[in-house]
Amino acid sequence: MNYLVVVAHPDDEVLGAGATIHKLIKQGHEVAVAIMVSQAAARKDLSSSLADDEKEALDILGVTKTYHADFPNIKMNTVPHLELVQFIEKCIMDFKADAIITHHPADTNNDHVMTSYAAQAACRLFQRRDDVPGLKELLYMEVPSSTEWAIDSSANDFRANTYFEVGRDGLEVKLKALAAYKGVMRAYPHPRSNEALEGLAAYRGAQAGCKYAEAFESVLRRIVE
């Protein structure tokens, strides 16, 4: 399987799916990460060495294939939707993606929302082109400090229904990769603290009878042949 992880910002891929990415690669799957915003001018907490931090984090996870756009940070809602979709479609075609992991559309971070909507539109590409593999699954991930702050009661919250057991080793790899991103982690009880992330992994694991897990919401699954 070729898994394409489509995220708004560097660090989202680790926060939402870092341990799962590492596990999938160890199992022999191919994983690529597509990042919509390559800089973070509006986030003063991030280091000026963001590109180097990203490379170090992805090296820790085992990711060797990345795609980068340069859409404006915290301003993706000012970009025509079609431009966002077309970038993701190019990634899908180049990587021959079988599955897509992206943000939940009810996230409180607007860049995350715009990324999710664009990925939803792009995932239908196989219905228009014969040279694109049919998508097998679309998964939403949860990004701590953003997804749980979706307090708009008119929207559907993230609902976990798919769990990847990652074990203690997978959790440690995730935390190590996050440590590579200078300025991202916080002291407990912030959602982006080591303690909170360990607790979330333990809780998600307990929901499904797993030893630490990352949770996703599967919103499309196609079983063919």
C-alpha cells in the first residue's frame, strides 16, 4: 500500500500519525508526506531551522518521500480551493497513492480545515483518470491542541473508529521525532506535552484493546476485487 499523509504544516504529520507512519514503513508499506505550508511565519514558537527540523523528524520515522507546497501560513483560506486540490492531485499521481491520511474537517485550525477539504476533493481523482489507482481508504487523524478544540457544536467532532496499535516503542519514536521540531512541545498539561501524548496513546489503545495506539476516523473504504 502507498499511504499519502497530507498535512497543513510541518509537525502535523508526527502529531497526528507519527507512530503509525513508522509502523507502516516497518511493515513494508510506502509512506509519503505532503506538506501544504512549508514555512511558519505566524508561529513564533517554531525554530528558524524548520526545514532541518522536519528532515530530522522524518528521518526518525523513516520517511524518504516528501512533497512541499508554499501556501501562506494561517491564510490558506485566501488561496483558491482549486489550487489546493491540484497540488494534492499531483502528489497522488506521482506517488500512486492507495490511501490518504489527512486532517479532520472540523478542526479548529483553519489551515487544517482547508487541507482536509482539498484532500477530500482530490481523493476522487481516480474517477476521472484511468491512470490513477483507485483510492482504497481515506482516514482523518487527530492533531493534539487543534482537533480536540473543535468546539463548533454544529459540526461533527472527530470520531475514532480505526486504531493502529503502535506499542511503547512506537510511542517513543513519535516523541523522539517531535523533539526534533524545536519549539513544538510544551510542558504538561498542554496537549503537546510528552505526558499528554502518552496518555492519549494509552487511552486510544484501551478503547480498542491495544497497547498504545493512534486513532483515526475512516470515512471512505473501498474493497475491490
